[in-house]
Amino acid sequence: MTEPEIIAALRLQAIPNIGDITAKKLISHCGSPTAIFKDKPQHLLKIEGIGRFTLKGLHDAMYLDEAECEYRFISDENIQTSYFMEEDYPTYLKHCVDGPILIFKRGNINLREKRIISIVGTRNITSHGTAFCEAFVEEIAPLDPILVSGFAYGVDIAIQKAAMKKGLQTVACLAHGLNQIYPKAHKKYVAQMERNGGFITEFWSSSNPDRENFLKRNRIIAGMSEATLVVESAEKGGSLVTADLANGYNREVFAVPGRSTDKFSRGCNDLIKRQKAHLLTSAADLIYLLGWELEEKRENPQVQKQLFIDLDTTERSVHSYLQLNGKQLLDTVALECNLPIHTTSSTLLNLEMKGLIRPMPGKLFEAT
């Protein structure tokens, strides 16, 4: 992205009445950030949902000055920028309508063709939570995922320290600009974080770690990942907001259960009870439900399966249908294979026990 385009994108971010959704609408109509400021206001007013109030301040020199000032900071500090239409922008975040048009990065971050999980939870982590984080990272390390969190006290730093210890890439999504670190006590981890991943934010150097910024930041944590895991949470908290956002983005959400008497398990238990999260006891649960284990087998085929051994006619029919048609609902399988629901259900169970199919989130089934 060229300097003029970055400055124009920054300028859009600076204008109070233009948020990320509106900015994307303007860019889509005009073709680029710079083109917006060259177009006539009467043309922009023809865009659905764009009114005079939205465009107030569009040509105010104050916002251009602020954008140029921030660009100098970015350049002087060697901060990387990712524009929402570029390849290095987080792939999953591109699908979020309210994802920022421009994000800022520092470190050694490589998000391309990587499995990405966000892990969040209470700042008041228990010894059980810490032990879980370490065990989870140990178990999932062979798949080399990127672990995203918020660099805060508690679950955030526990998972990121465990990731760094195993040499995994970990990304901290910040609620302030890259000119500071919050909490200050975590400055000692900055150098290692930047070697093993780094920091990402949508906030300018003028932004402080205010409460509303943390809530806004949570949508990036949820949006840039394939799945979100809540390790420990009280009945209310930012991690539950992140889980809700992830559900809103149609991402998978997992929660670690705990005893009903444990204060920092109540939020997780409630997510599971309300079917807003899958129950997770180990990394194996996540690997299985996301299909990562299957992908590994396909990438590294060692043994060719012998099909249809000990399969009856019904099992063979259902398995062949799933092989040809991919993920399917139980009702669809029953209809297409001309079988009663109860027969289809028991057949699917038999095929799963034989390792020939696997259940998926959303009551889907898929041939392995």
C-alpha cells in the first residue's frame, strides 16, 4: 500500500462519523481511500446509508493533519500496516463486516496459511487454569497453530508464555497504540513476543488502554481466529463478550468446564449450558471438532484405508453418499439414502466407530 493510500485510510479512521463499516462502503464505491477524498460530496451522498452527517468533517484539514502525524509515527517506528484488502491482513478478519480497515503490527507475525486460535479468560487465573494452559499448549504444539490473546494478566499472559516456551507463534491484540505496553509489568516479555509473533492493534499512538478500547479490541480477537477458547471466566467479563462476538461471526467457541462452586468457572459453565460453546477438556477436543486431525492425515498419508471391510449394504450406501457429497445433515443423509431416521442414526454411529466418518459441529457428518 502506498504512502498516500495509507494516509487516506488513516484519515478515514480519524473522522468521527465514519466507522469501519461506512469506510468500507465508501472504499467499495470509490475504489480506494484516496479516491474518496477526490470525489464530489454529491456523488457520495448517492451511496445507500451515506448522509450529510456521515460526511461531516470529510474534508476537514484537522483530520488530514492527524493522519499525517500518525503516519510519521508509523514510519519512524517501523510499524507494519495491513489494509483490509491486502493479502497480509488476517484472513478470517476479512470476513467480519466491522473489521478495521487498517491494522498495525510489530514483531515477526506471519498469519498466512496458519491455524489460528484465540484463547481468553479471567485476569484472576487459578492454579488449575494455569496448569490447563500449559497442558493445552503442550498437546496442540505439534500442529503449530498461532495462539492469539490480549497480553493482559491471567489467562492471556499464561497462554502466551506457554506458547513462547514451546516456540509457537503467539499474537497479542492490544487495546491501545504500539507506543506503549499495558500492563507495564509485561514489558519484560515484549522482546520474546516479537521474536515468536508480536503485537497487533487498530489503535493509534494517541490511544490509551481505556475500558471501551478493550471491548472494541475483543472483536479483533474473535474475528481473526478460526475458534475461540474460554479457559476461565466469572459470570461476567470481557472473555464472555469475546465468546459472544465469536458466535456472532459464526466461529466455533469452546469453554473449559469447572465445578459449579468455582467462581471463575461459572462463565464457562454457563456458555456450555446455553449451548454457546463446546465443552473442552483437552486440546484433542478442539482438534477433533475443527477437523485439524483429519487435515493432518490428508497432508501426511501414511496408510491407505481399506474401504468397505465389514460394511453391510446400508453402511456402504451411507458412506459412499458422504464421500461423494461432503458434509451433510443426518436428515439429509436419511432422505437421500432412502432410510428411516433411526436406521440412519445407528448406521452413522457404526461408521464413526469404524473410523470411516466423523461428526461435525452443527449436527453434520463427514467421511474421513
